[in-house]
Amino acid sequence: MEKLLVIKIGGNVVDDEECLATFLQDFASLPYAKILVHGGGVLATKMAADLGISQDIIDGRRITDAATLKVVTMVYGGYVNKQIVSGLQAYNCNAAGFTGADGNLITAHKRINASINYGFVGDVDAVNIEFLQMLLRHQIVPVIAPVTHDGKGQLLNTNADTIAQEIALSLSKCFNTSLVYCFEKPGVLQNVLDESSVIKKINRQSFAKLKEDGIIHSGMLPKLDNAFVALQKGVNSVVIGKAKDIKLLIEKKAGTSVVHE
């Protein structure tokens, strides 16, 4: 099967103009079918603060009231998405930007939790793989913002790591799919203050121990949870590492590899 890369970049990369430009140039040059999913949490949090909208984040996931939903839709689906698309066009990469509502790309339902009201947060129900395949056949690179919809007119804020995982596993039926999580660190670190302490491989057993010891927490938790789900359901490989090392990550010569065993 043809190789497909589903790559997710985090908000800290998006917020760093120089880092983002370098990443987009490298991404544009990758000789594979590819999809880019982006976050934008740093900018969304800043804009919400500027507007006096308080923010709560639990285990790396943003509580989304009606006012916050407006902010994330404007930031993720608007400014951030179009900055990335225009950046890729500058490197002759024919990208097109989407939220989950565009082309009925990603449908979701409002999260139900017995103890936490997440507000307008969505959990993915389905990915429109036919739409993505059509784009890829026409050499159009989808750039996807983490906003989904419920099919009834309601937008939902959905974790970008989860979206990347859902897209990768949905398309694993048609492609040899690799999932790459790119952020500002060189991988999952044993010591967050020491960038040389990259954990080269993580399996479920070591993940449980790292969580128990408090080494892995916050935003890294959903990343790794999603990585194991992706591997279990058919994604070929999952790697986590620094955005500037994207080519090395694809070759598994850098970052942290998430593995079954």
C-alpha cells in the first residue's frame, strides 16, 4: 500500500514563527502522501485571556464553554489554519485548510462525563475518508484544524492529537499509515529540564510506570493514549519528537517511538 504520513504540530510550534517556517519547508518537501493536523492552544489561551475569558484545562484537555468555543474556532479554524496553508503554498505545496465541518470531514458528539462538564468538547464519531482520498488523489494536502461538528449545526472543540489519531487509523485501511506528533521537545523526556533525556521507546507497561512516577503528565497524556489506540487499530508506526527533526522522525532516527511490545 502507498505510504501516508499524518503529522500533527502543536501550539508551541505554531506560535514560533521561525520554527513553523522551517517545519513547513521540510514538510512541503516530504515525498509522500501527507495530511497535517494542527493545534493552536497557546494562541487560543492568550486571546481568551485578552478577552477576559477564563480557561480550565484538565489532563491536557480544554474545558470549552460557549465563549471559548468562539475563540478556538476563530483561532484554529481561521488565523492559524490559513497562516499554515499560506506558508505551505510559499513552498509550492498545494494545501487546503479545513475544519471538521468542511466537507463533512469529521463528525463528533458532545463529550459525556459523569464527573466533569467539558462543555462544547467533541469526541470523534467518524472521519470522511472518501473526501480525504479525493483530496490526496488530486495532490492536495489537507491542513486540518481541531474543530469538528455534530451534524446538527453544533461546532465542537476536539483535541488535535485525537483528530490526528482518528484520521491515521481511518485511513490505515487504504494506506500504510504513519502517525507523527511534532512539538517543541525532542521526544518524551525522562527529565523535562534535560533535552538529552529522550526516552527512545515507550510501550504500555513503561507508559503506566512513567505516569505513576509523574514523569508523564498534562498534555503528553492524550498524545500517548491516542498513540496506543492508533497502533492497536492498524496504524503502522507512531513517533513523537521535535518539529525541526521531522525527516529524522519519519526514519525513526530521532524522537520517541511508541510500540506495542
